[in-house]
Amino acid sequence: MNLSSVLEKTLSDDELLARFKEPEGQNYAFNLLVRKYQQKVYWLVRKMVIDHDDANDLTQDIFVKVWKNLPNFQGNSQLYTWIYKIASNECLTFLDKKRRRFFIPIGDVGKELSSKLDSGNHISGDEIQIKLQKALLTLPDKQRLVFNMKYFDEMKYEEISEIVGTSVGALKASYHLAVKKIEEFLNK
């Protein structure tokens, strides 16, 4: 195990931010930050956009935004919730642009993404996992985002509230409604 991998595992977000503020440590600190959060961000994005190539591109775009905006990070929230907020906004913007670019109604984007589940080279999983993903695609984008954060990422409602800018009560209601819709889809 080299020094870089030891530092990577031991540096807290505060330490990463402190190193980032040092001109000579900026690139190194950002590299460690990307290593720490890249996989989490990728899977958040992937669950929203389904396609591997789109998820890779968006993940890169997200970290470019993080790089550009990190000097302005105030520390009013945890670093990962700030990064998740950027990632969430980028996902919703991407899906909205996709709809507008192709003049596709909301339901048709879900069908398109669902077809990628059936034919995707980078999709693995058994039948029930694919059926769950198809059920998730029937949810509105923001509701799907909330469900993914709560169910898959096991985030607390307070953290999700900070990311999506919605009250905890509204998030609980949205999550509960999403669960009901998914159960109905799976029971068909």
C-alpha cells in the first residue's frame, strides 16, 4: 500500500478542503476528492439516466462543476451533500433536456430508458432487479431521485432535504407514494 492510498483513506472532507485551499495541494486534494466520491456519484447518476455512457459523461461534467465551484464552497453543508446536490441537479437537467430535445413526453423517456435496461451491455442483474428498475422509471424524475437516495444510498431525510431543497415531511410523503407506485407496478 503506497502513501497516496493511505492518505486517500484517512483524509476527512475537512482535511481535503484544507489541502484544496493550499495552491500547491489543490490538484492532489481534488484528485483524492474525486477518488473518494466518484463511484457514489456515478451510481447516483446511473440510477437516474440508466445508460452507462451518459452516466460517465455526466459524472465527468459534475466533477468539472465541483472543481469550478469548490473555491466558493462555504461549508454550510457536508461536502458530500453539496456534491450530491450538484449531481442531482445535473441529472434532472439532463433528463429535462433529453425530453425537450426530442419532444418526448415524460412517459416516453421512461420507455426509452426502460428499453436500455433490456438491451444494455452494461446492465447486469436478475429479472427482479430489472423489473424494479423499470418500476422506478415510472416515477417522476424528482420522486425517483428521492427514492434512490433513501432506498439505495440509505440517506437520512434531513440529508436529502438539504440536497433537493424539499421539506422532510414532503420527502416522507414522496417516498411513501413512490413505494406504493413501485409495489403496484411489481404486483402487475
